[in-house]
Amino acid sequence: MKKRKKMTLLQKRSMMGLVFILPWFVGFLIFYVRSLFLTGQFAFSKLTIDAVQGGYQLAPVGLANFKEAFFAHATFKQDLTTSVINMLIDVPLITFFSLFMAMLLNKKFPGRFVVRAIFFLPIILHAGAISEAMDLSAQMMNGGISSQAQEMANTAGNTLAFDIDYIISMFMNLGLPASILDYIVEAVARINSIIEASGVQIIIFIAALQSIPGSMYEVAKIEGATGYETFWKVTFPMVMPHIITNVVYTIVDSFTESPVVDLAYTTAFDKFNYGLSSVFSLVSTIVTCVILVAIVGFIQKRTFYYN
Amino acid sequence: MKQKAKQKVSFKEFLNHTKAALQDPDQRKSMGTDIKNLLVSILKFLILVGVSYVILSPVIGMLAKSFCSDADAIDPMVYVIPKNPTLSRYALAILRMDYFPTIARDLVYTLLTTLMQLFICSMVGYGFARFNFPFKNVLFALVVVMIVIPSHTIMLPLYMTFKEFDPFGLATLITGAPINLMGTTIPMYIMTMLGCGVRSGLYIYIFNQFFRGLPKEIEEAALVDGAGVWYTYFRIMLRNAMPAVITVAVFSIVWQFNDTFYAKLFLISPDVVISKKIATLQSVIANQDKIMSLTLQELYLDAGIILILLPIVLIYVLLQRYFIEGVERSGIVG
């Protein structure tokens, strides 16, 4: 018998690499590739679960589920548009807010560690279960006696001493376009949710700012650039690639907590309409991906890569 | 009288001094920058304090309310600091949530999954960072795809898979029927072991970036000294990747502890995942203790929320210094 051909050292190393990634690869095949395929299949069929024997039967129904989702379902289209609009409003706000905050936190100042610790608290506090419980209790309160926590949270937007309508009318008189004004007012009203959602983004931006070589700022200073110019000519282009990372993260994150996902969940596990739920999941995923590709493509064209 | 005169003189002196300073262009410029810098730092300070307040205010509110007694809760004069602080809210919340056994089980579950995440994700990240194999770039693109795909897209098939868990027909062969894993934590462990747990894609990405940044010479030295691949990875590379390990550990602990999506999907019992108990705490207290006043019910809910946040905040405070430094050095950013 012929002796088995020995592998070269390089081949051996590449085999080792495959061994290292093997667990993930198997998981990816089982949980992602197979699941995506199944979700696609469910969307085109009526699924009945056999309670006695276990298992499920699929009866192909063609496009019926899609028809129901788009033409018959009461809230799907509305939920989808709300999710998309919320996301489109939030993404630029969160990105710029977190970049701004990262620039403030990046400087050395006394008490830096305390402030940073506070700023990353939202990652902890932004827990699904806790906000659910608080929503529930707010619903039970039925708008009657407002709790102190809500009262205190609301003070950011309006207090008795501070009349926001006055400010708005002042800006109206200035002749600012109404659409821009609406956006700004909306942004101020959402400050809570924006701060809550930007913890991770601030971390990423701080890391990005730290990776900018100090010599660049030195050169800018020697050439006589002002702070404003330095920001637009040095800082902004250097963090541009990480803006993409953050935008992707923000979009995915805001979609996982959107009304569409809740709808898909309740349709599947409360109403047991698995086919329809799959349609909801698929459509919202496709919409997310299209938006992702569009926005990332748009930014990428304008991105400057240092390396 | 005398004092006043003295003051007047000093003020005059000051005025003269300022005038002189203003006439000299160099000094004027430096004074202008000084004032500008002062104003800018005051503005920064105000912004930081303001945003910190927005973040902290709900927590302060809950903390304050959880100590309020019955009388304080309806007393309009009480704001933030209760007049007669009481611990009875905590006592009842601990009793009704079965707090200590539950939190212990939850922490064991969270820490176990975190250990698995660390082990698997660092391994995969290392594999991608240091080895060359066919289709490496395509496979790494799949990791990014995994981060991007929202997990709700695959929730139904996951539910089906674990409801009738039957790997390669083994379960049917042994017990005669597929196993129902719903209501246990096993699905989560299985998914984490196969690198598909809560946000595993992100962790793989972080580890990959970090290992790519480490100098190759360390490994070469280890190889020359006769260390095998596994020895190098466990004893040398993982030790050097401590910042990345801490970053991922904090993320993983926090997100796993807060996760409700998978906990709901796999119907994991509230006895293991304490965050599920908080959703029912208010009605449990209403039904079992006959506390019908919504205002009072909320005080117990606040105490419950504080209790649930407590361990995770403690872990965070202990690790946060390493964590932020770790994020800065681990080059999430590459």
C-alpha cells in the first residue's frame, strides 16, 4: 500500500485554523443557514403543529401569507413604517450625539472615570425586562398620579418653570423652516431614548479617537488650523470608518426593539400563525438589509481610509 | 472708612492694570483665550452634568421611592429624600421574588454562558486572525452577516429545533421520541457552545481585531521553544489578550443577564432568569399581599428593579476601569 502523503507545514497550519473556527462554523450552519432557509419555507406555507405526535406539517399556500400581511393585516404596514421612520430619525441623532460625547469624554479632566462610568450605565439600565416592567406599571397607573421617576425623567423635556412652547414659537418667528424645527423638537423630546441607546457607540468612538495619531493634531496646530478646521479636516475623516460601524450597530439595535419584532413574536406565539409571523420577520429583515446597504453604501463612498 | 478707600484704590489699580493689558496686543490675546477657554470648559461641564442627570435621574427616583414608607408615598411634601425611610419594600420584594436563590441561579447561568462565550469566541477570533485557510475572507464575511441579521428572523426555526430536539435522530433512537428542551437553559448553552449565543458575532469580531494587533514574534518565540498550537493559544495568546477578554466578559455578562429575547423564546423559567420575574412582581404583590393601591405597588416594583440591577452594577463598577481601558486598547476599532 502506498504511504499516505504527508501534509506540508503550511497545510497543517491551515488545518489547525479550520479546527479553531469549526465550532462556530457548525453553529452557523445549523442555527443560521438552516433557520433562514426554514423561515423562507414557512413564509410560503401554512404550518400546523401536531400536538399529539410532535412535529409539524407544511401545506404550501403560495403567496397567501404575503397577501394577508400586506392587504388584510390591520397593523403590520403601520408598525413597519413606524419602525423604519423611528430608525431613520434616530440613526443620525445617535451617531452625532455619541461622536460629540466621545470627544468630550476623550479629553483629560478631573473626575473623568466617574463621568465615564455614568455614561456607560445605560448599557446596563437599557434592559428589556426592566423597561417592560416600568411600561407596565405606567400603564396600570393609567396616567393618573405620575411617579417621581417619570417626573424626574420628564424634567429634561419640560418643567413647570420652563415653557417649551415659548421657545418653539420664538424659533418659528425666526423663520426657520417648519420641517427642520419639527426635527429638532423631536430630537429634544427623544433625548432620553437617544442617550439610552448610545452607550456602545460612545465606547466605539472613544476607541476611535484614541487611535488617531497625535502628530496629526500637532501638524494642524503648527499650520495654524483653528479648532473647527481641525475637527473637519482631521478628526472627522479619521473617525469616518467607525461611523459606518456605529451606523450598522445602531440600525440593527433599533430594529431588534421595534414594534415589528413584537408583532412577529405575538403572531407566532400568541396567535400561533407561524406562516404570517415568518412573513413579518422576512419582510422586516429584508427592509433592514436594504436600508443598511443603502446607508452604508452612501457613507462608504465618502469615507476616507487612512491605511 | 479706611478699608473702603483701600478697596477703591485696589479697584483703580485693577482697572489700570486691565487697561494696560488691553492696550498691549499680546496680552490682550492671551487674556481673550483664557476667558474663552474658561467659558468652553464651563459649557462642557454643564453638558456633562446635564447628560449625567438625564441618565441618573430615573435611578435616583427609583432608589428614593424604594425607601419611602406608606405615609411618604402620598405626602406631596416628600421629594427625593423620604421622611421615614423603611426597608419593608425590599423585604417583601425579596420574599416574593424568591430573590437570593433565584439570583444565585441566574448568576450561575450568566457566568457559565459568559465563560463559554469567552472560550469559543476567542478561539474562533484567534483562528481567523492567525491562520490562513481557503475561503477565509468569505467565512469572516459570514461572521459580519451574523452580526447584522436580526435574531428575530431565525426565532421560529430555533423554537422548532429545540422543541423537538433530535440531533441526527439520536434522541429518537435512545428514548423513542425527540426531547423537548423548552423551559430549560440547555438551548442557550448549546447555542453558545456553537458560537451563536447572544451577540457572539460581535465578540468574535472584537477578539479577531485584538489578536491581529498582537505582534507575531510572541508566537514565533513560543513555536521555536517547542510549544504546540493549543499551548500557545491558551497559555500565551489568551494571557496577552486580557483587555479584550475583560471587554467581552463585561459585555457578555451584562447582555446575557439582561437578555429577554432568548429567555422568552426558549420559555426559560423565571426561577432561573430573574429579569422575567420583575414583569410579574407587581401583580404577584397585588394578589398575594392584597396591596391594591397602585402607588404603593409601584414602590415594591422599584425595590425589585433596584435589587435586580444591584449585582450587575456591582460587577460593572468592579470591572469598569479595566473595561474602558480594555476597550480603548483592544482596538474594537482595528
